[in-house]
Amino acid sequence: MDKLVIEGGKPLKGEVLVSGSKNASLPIMAATLLTDEPCVIHNVPRLRDTLTMIKLLKSLGKVVEFENNTLKITAGKKASYIADYHLVSTMRGSFCVLGPLLAKLGKAKVSLPGGCVIGVRPVDLHLKGITRLGATLDIDSGYIFAKAKKLRGAHVYLGGGFGSSVLATANVMMAAVLAEGETIIEAAACEPEIEDLANMLVLMGAKIKGQGGPRIVINGVHRLKGVNNYRIIPDRIEAGTYILLAAVTRSPILIKNADLSHLIVLLDILEQAGITVTEKDGVIRVKTGKIFKPVSVTTYPYPGFPTDLQAQYLTLMSLADGVSVVTERVYPDRFIHIAEMNRMGANIRREGTNAIVQGVKELRGAPVMASDLRASAALVLAGLAARGRTEIHRMYHLDRGYENLDEKLAGLGAVVYREKE
Ligand code: EPU
């Protein structure tokens, strides 16, 4: 296992390129199960999670080549309908093979993912959605076995206690594209990753309207074809993380290959804090004064403030000039990073779903433990802003979602390196 060592407090400069979106890549890779024709997809980040999805697709009978961020996925000799426990339990995103397997093969046996460190994370909305399309379900030995001779279009409501669900929308949309008749998904997730998936499905021949909004209308077709040269959108969470890095270290970093239109809420909040983010000719610049103001935020589904930037934003607020409250409405328990940040001198108190942050003058390096992907990113930001040496143990979490993180940071002049534990 590797740890990441950071010598903090050094000014950063230079440019950083944002990779393709992890959370768009995973369902788009699953969507290739809907066709036997070849699919060529560009701008796929090389991450532990995309490599896990490749393993899963191979176990389901696909032949996959992955070079220079381009995936070529073709049909192998025999398709399987069973998604193994080991591949689904290591990455919940694997669960989005359920919809396409069911639509293409008429059956799918997919391990139930279980909880994870950011919360219980049920899959009831996924199951409700595909049941509405006519699938029958059986749960046995930790697997969900879904069957349907023919899926039929239906009116499906996918809102849950915590709002819409990104991957449930992906699963139901992918099942509905080959169903007979019209499906309407209400309270669909509006995330750009869902829009990206729908755009790819449309290129494959699917009939989808309304993607990017809360009401998606799908008219089933008999078959889907392959795609040549689909390009994944930039990773908005990676881009947001680098914007917050520039802000918290007050560094003139130039960020490229990002789509700021997916980060409007972050820019709005940062502006209130006195931090300006501008874009010219595809180059994003972040300007931070000596101090920045505390601004409270609440996470919501898109276009609200993303839960996937909550931890990194906490790092910023821990150095703000006053008190702010960060409320988590998507994953109420996603606060494990607070204790680690406090070990670095932050002053954050959790009260239920609120993190109450009293800004401090400086953070100090410390050995800390990464608990999940975004919590780890927050600790990297804290480590780079802090005085002294930080060691982030269990750095494999970062490799799940940030492509070449240590190299990208080193390219900005940061003193960061991996060491074996
Ligand atoms: N939920 C239910 N029932 C369901 C599904 C979800 O109650 O059947 C609840 C969840 O427990 C949560 C809320 O609904 O409280 C939203 O969860 P959602 O289903 O939208 O999450 P997801 O689709 O499993 C994706 C991302 C996550 C990101 C969330 C929210 C992927 C592979 N994962 O997960 O990304 O936090 O949407 O935006 O797309 C990450 O990248 O670090 C990450 C965790």
C-alpha cells in the first residue's frame, strides 16, 4: 500500500489538465453492454475505478482495449449475465450494469453492493425502476436476479428521501432504451454525467429526450448500434478540486480542459467568499485575496452544490475568516474526514448533518488516514496548504478517482511523492 507524502506550504504555479469524468465513464462503459457492435470511447481516465469496470466488462464477455485514454470495447465469444460480488463490492458504480444486462439479455444477476464508508447507500430506487418496466426480482445469496421476457415502457418516479439518484436514473434509462414503448422518468437525476450517458445512447440509436432535466422521455428501439469516437465530458469534480486547491493555497494555477458551466454553484459560492474564478480562451484562473470570507453551503443533487466537493470545500472553509456551516443533504454521514482535518489544526464540529467550521489562521502537517475518495482529496488540499509534512495513508482511495494526481501536483511545483507503507 502506498502513502502520499506532502511537504506543504509551498506556493504552486503552472497549469493542470483536467481528465475525463470518472462518473460519466462508468455508466457509459456499462452502456456498451447494450450492443454487440464495437464502441470507441475517448477521454476515459485511467483510474482504479475505470480499470475495475474494464475487469467487470471482460467478465461479462466483452473484449476491451485501453490505450492513451481511449477504450475500444467489442463483443467476445459469449456474453455472461452475472456481475460478481468482488467487482461490485469494490466499486458501487458496477451496479449500473444491471439495466443494460437486463435489457440486452433478458436477465441479470448482479451482486448487491452493500454499504460503504460514506453511508448506507441503498439501491431501492434502481429496483423500483426496473420493476416498473416489468422485471421480476429475486434476491438470493447477496445477489439480485432480475428477469424480463420483454421490458415495457412505464411512467417511473425516481425521487427518494435524499432527492434523485444518479445511478438509478442511469440504470432505468439503459433498461428503457430497449423496452417496448415509452418510458417517462420523473425526478430523474439532472447531473451532466447522466446527460453524457444519454447523449452516447442517442448516438447508439436510442430515442431519448429531456436529458439534463428532471423528466426524461425514452422511446424504446429494437437494437442499438456501436459508436465510433464518443468523447467523455471533463470531470467537474476534479476541476472543482483544482479550483479549490488554487483558492486554498492562494496559487496562480491555470486549469485547462474543464467545463465551468458544470460548476456554476461552486463559482457562485466562491464569489461570495471573495474568490473569483474566470475563464478566457479555455484557461481558468482563480484569484484569492489575503483572507476569504466564510460562506455556508448545503449539498444537493445537481445543479446544487455537489456532495463530491463537500470535503474539499470544508478544507477551504477551515481557513476562512470566521464561522461557516456546511450541511450534507445527499449523504448525511459523509463526514469522516472531519476528525482527520482536526488533527491538522482545523476547528470543525459535527452536529448531525452539519459541520460547523471555525476558520483557523493556519493548518499544520500531520499523518492522516484517507477514508474515501473525496475525503482524501480534501486532505491533499489541506496538506498542500499546511505548514510542514503531511502523510496521507491509504492513498489507494485517491487512485480511484484522480488521474495521475501526484504527477499533476508535482507539475504545479508541489513537493509530493508516494512512499511504500
Ligand atoms: N439513494 C437511495 N436509494 C437508491 C439510490 C440512492 O435512497 O436506490 C440515496 C443515496 O443513499 C443518497 C442519494 O440517494 O443518499 C443519492 O445517491 P445517488 O444514487 O445519486 O448516488 P450514486 O448514483 O450511487 C453517484 C456518484 C457518487 C456521487 C453521487 C451523488 C457514480 C459512480 N457515483 O453515486 O460519486 O457522490 O452520485 O452525486 O456516479 C464519488 O465520485 O466520490 C462518488 C461517491
